[in-house]
Amino acid sequence: MTKITPDLLAGIRDRFAHVEECPFTGPRIFFENAGGALTLKSVVETTARFAAIPDNQGRDNPASAALGEIIAKAREDAATFFNAPGGKIFVGESGTELLFRTIADACLGTGPGIVLGSTLEHPASRSAAARWAGVAGKRHVLVPHDDATGTVTAEAYAAHVTPEVRVATILHTSPVTGMGMDLPAIAAAIRAVAPDAVIIVDGIQHACHGGIDIAACDVDGYVISPYKVFSRHGYGLAWASDRLTALPHDSLLNGPAGNWELGTRDTGAYATFSDVVEYFEWLGGALTDAPDPRARIEAAGRAIHDHEAALTRAMLHGTGNLPGLAEMEGVGIVGGVDNPAREGLVSFWVAGRPSPEVVAALSDQGIRVHTRKADHYSGNVLGPLGRADCVRVSLCHYNTEAEVAAFLAAMKRILDRA
């Protein structure tokens, strides 16, 4: 187990903005990380610095050349973060927009057949696959997920993949159940039957928990939303394999080959992702003496996973003399209590209590969580469970056991008043 010590945790928290208080409401505990993680202070500073620069890339002046170098470095940093061999790193409007673009290109650029996904997917990839499969004349097939565990397995994919699969989509981690999928195993199950399928991964929820390793997964596209991994809103980030990049996609006539981006790139967006990678390297450097940046990133990912697992165990099973959610009467846990696939997130409901009411009561006690409703975002998970809604508590590695204890104490007070 890779340990984040109390001293290191204090140093971690010092690197983020608004750790303990909201600029609008004052002191609060932030357990809404799946909706958007806290932002690194370095990202805030970098954003302000680049917002003031009037120059663009591609001009014959030193400022323009410097911007080009910053973008090139950020692409190298992102490739190290993803452990991505070859391919292209590029930014877009958002993670959702990039999923739509990459899935569209995969559907339109391959022959007749099947687009394979799963019922667990976020609508970003599921909607894109449904739309572009129809436009391309392909059949969209959904692998059913396991309602009890909140996961979809390689075995489930294997039962539905056929040689006719041309495009496949995979959700790395669910923002509703909080469960991570075995991405290498799922990709291998697809390749075993449809070796030429273009595989695109929604990594938006997974990225902040560490552990992205594209080289170990044999996929063609991986998309994240940097505001969920300690950067800012306003851009998405993607990696596309050389094979996916070679397919026709929107681009300027007679422009550079293999270019994914349309128009002038936001240097500040790229630079802020370098800040994210630098943070992972710093954290890993506090845990290992390895000189290699990728080794430090991997050490950071292991530490993040272990710390968040400890926090979710405390949330479910209690800490000190406080009972955990699993021991509270009338509380049900999405995906089950002891689920090894859980990544820093617990979704639950309280029998007889609308989830928005519980979320509001927690907010009154200074704890920020979120309601997930059985709508177009979460109905695929909550509908089969017979739930109209749930409370999502999403943690990150900068959260503390003391904050979990405050949450459990608040929940006890809320349930005792029922």
C-alpha cells in the first residue's frame, strides 16, 4: 500500500484552491468532485498569465514561437500522463464534444457493421454512438451492465462482440456508480473477435483517480475533461491513435495532415494540463525516488487509489464511534457495499426520503454533495434499480478522514430527525 501521510496530505491540500471554503457560501466540505474537482492553484495562475497574451501560434515572432513550444511540451506531458505510444494529443471544446467527434469519425470511417457499447455508459459516448451509428448505417448494440455491482465486465462484452463490430466504446469509470471497469480485459475481449475494431474510451470520470495506461489497453481513443482532473473548465483533452487519426475527419482543406484541431489553439489550456501532469509528478516524487516522470505518475496513481479506498471504507463502515452508511437504517448503496471496483465515490439512497432533501440537509451542515436523478444522465443506472434518485458523495485524494467523519455525523443527525 502506498501511503499518503498526514504531512503529505497537508501539502496536497495546500496546492488546491478553495479546499475548505466556497467563495460564495463560506466554510464547507467538498464531496462533489465527480461534478468537477478542485482546481490547482498553479492552474489558476497559469490561466491568468496566458489570458493576457495577445499573440497566437504560427507567427514570425518570439512570442508566437514560445507559445508553440509550450503547446508541444504540453502534448508531450499529456502523452506521458496517458502512457500513450504514438498517436495525437489534442484539445477541444469539452470531453463530450471530443467523444462525439472521435466516435463520429470512427463510425463514418469504417465499413458496414456494428457499433458496440454498454448500457452503463454516460450519455456523452452513448448518445454519440447512437447518433453516428445511425448516420453511418450501422447497428448500435448495447452490452447490458450488472445492476447489482454497477459494472460491465469483459465477459459481458465477449458475449456480444462479433466479427462485424467496427467501432466499440468503453466507459472506464462510471460517474453514477463510481465503479471502474477492467479496461485492458474489455479491450482484449473485443480484439479477440473483432481485431480491427476502433475502440474509444470515455475516461472522464477515471482520470482524477490516476492509473491511465493506454499502452496496456490497445485502444484507439481516450478522452478526458480536465476540469475533473484538477484543471479548469473550457476545454477537453483527447488522445487518438495513428489509425484513428488516419480516418477522414473535419479539417481545413490543404491543411497539415493529421491535424485534429480547428482554428487557433488555446495555449493556456495546454499549459494548464502541463500543470496537472507536474502535480502528479510532484506527488509521485514524494512517494518514490524514481527519476522517471512516468514512474512518479504511476506512484501518484497508486497512492491516490489507496487513500480514496481508505476514505470510502470509512464512509461505508464508519470511523471512530460513528457508524458508516452501510450500518445506517434505511440506507441503500448503489453497486453494493464491499465492491472492489469502487473509485472514490459512494452513491446511496435513504428509504422514504427524496435524495434532494438529503442533499439540501447536508448542505445546511456545510457538506457539498449532489443528487443524481433517473434522467438522461443517470436513468440507465437508477431506473433498473427502481430508484428515482440517489445521493452521490464523490471524494478525492485531498479529502480527509476527518471530513468523512463530519459527513457521517451529519448523516446521523439527519436520520435521527426523520
